Amino acid sequence: MRIAVEDLHVTLSGRSILAGVHLVAGAGEITGLVGPNGSGKSTLLRAVYRHLKPQAGRVLLAERDLRAMTPAAAARHVAALPQERGSDFDFTVREVVAMGRTPHQRAFAGDSVADREAVVVALVQAGVEAHQGRRFSTLSGGERQRVLLARALAQEPDVLVLDEPTNHLDVRHQIELLALLRAQDRTTLVALHDLNAAASVCDRLHVLHDGEVRASGTPREVLTPDLLAEVFGVRAAVLDHPLTGDLLIAFDHRTPAPPPRPRVPEVE
């Protein structure tokens, strides 16, 4: 299903966080949000999975306003892996993953065959089936991350919303998670700090800066040396990855980029 964000405005504690954001996550595509800290990525995602209500604008799921749906109906379509990770669950890994089935269950009804099958598949996909009997609170940060991803997958949503999903993961598990996202064939909206990971996994990128979308397009269209200097304040060369052919960004770790020129308002 296609997700469209239309003219989204969010103000928190009197400060404008998002100022008229428009963007689209195409059906079956992986759409990335990139931008420096404080650019509004997490706030935008929270509006998409209904954790906060924007002051203006709307989020459409296949042309339906998500805010007009009941919470249960929205949860059957959209699953989220936020940055705020649960850490005090007094449940086993399997029980945590089974929570993803709640939107599909009737009140007081037990687990169905479909519920149990979805949980098993999600445990295997996230690579945590060996931990299913352990207490969630005993896991490492990376293990918890994969369990919470399994919970989102068990939800069997049309749309996955992921906020920095590779945090706490070692290199191998980062690669495995990104490969899993590519294999899902599911509409995915993901915020990533790692620009090379974003260039590798995303079909389309939206660059946020100061609460606005500064650029949109394919990774090759968006991640140019000029944009990297302007938005991220870094010097970089953009190359072809020698192993995969994907875009590869080589950062100059010795020399900061010169300060960006002030933006001059367009004169009509």
C-alpha cells in the first residue's frame, strides 16, 4: 500500500519541528528518510504510526486518512519499530513477538493457528528463534532490536515504519536486517543515519533538514557531494561500490565542509 504525507505540520513546546512536509512511500518500495539530528525524521515517523497528532496535514494509506481509522484497524495495516525500545518486558521472547498478533484477534479469543504460524515465521525471519524461551529483559540491545522487529513482522502489516532499525546491531546483523527488508516486498518507511546503508537498501530517499524536505529522489539523484556539504556539513566523494555497484559515499574525516551559503528566498 502507498503512504502519502500531505502538508504535515508539527509544533512541539512552541517549536516548529515539521513545516509543511510532503512525501510519498510507494507501494512495495523501501523509502528512506535521511537528515542530520534534529531534522524531524523521528517526529515524522511518529505522525505516520499515530504516536502523535500533527497540527495540520494528514497521512494517507491508499488514499484513506489514517487518523480516520480506529487504532486496531490502523494497526492491522501499519507496524512500527520506534526508537523508544521497550526494555522492561517481563515476558519471554516468544510472548513479546506474539503481541504483534493483537490487532488481528478478537477480545478474549485465544491464539489461532494463523497467529501461531505468523509468530514462528517472524521469529525465524528476524533470526531470534533460538532465543524464544528467554526473558526479553535478559537480552542485549541488538537482540532486543531483532525481537521487536519480529514483533512488527508478526503483525503482518501492509506498511513497516522503522526508526533507526540498525541501532545496536553489529555489522553482520545490520546487513542481515537490511537484506530482510529488501526481501519483504512490503511498503517500508525507514529513517537511517548510515547514508551508505540508505543508498544500498532504499529505492527512494527524502532528505529532511530543519523540518523541511530538502531533496527527494533515488539515492544517486539525491546524495550528491553538494547536498552532503550543504545538509550534513561534510566533504565527500560519491563512487560506485566495488563489490555491489551501489552508491558508495567516501567521507573526508579530516576536513569539515565549508559553512553553507545562506539560503536566499526566491523572488516571485
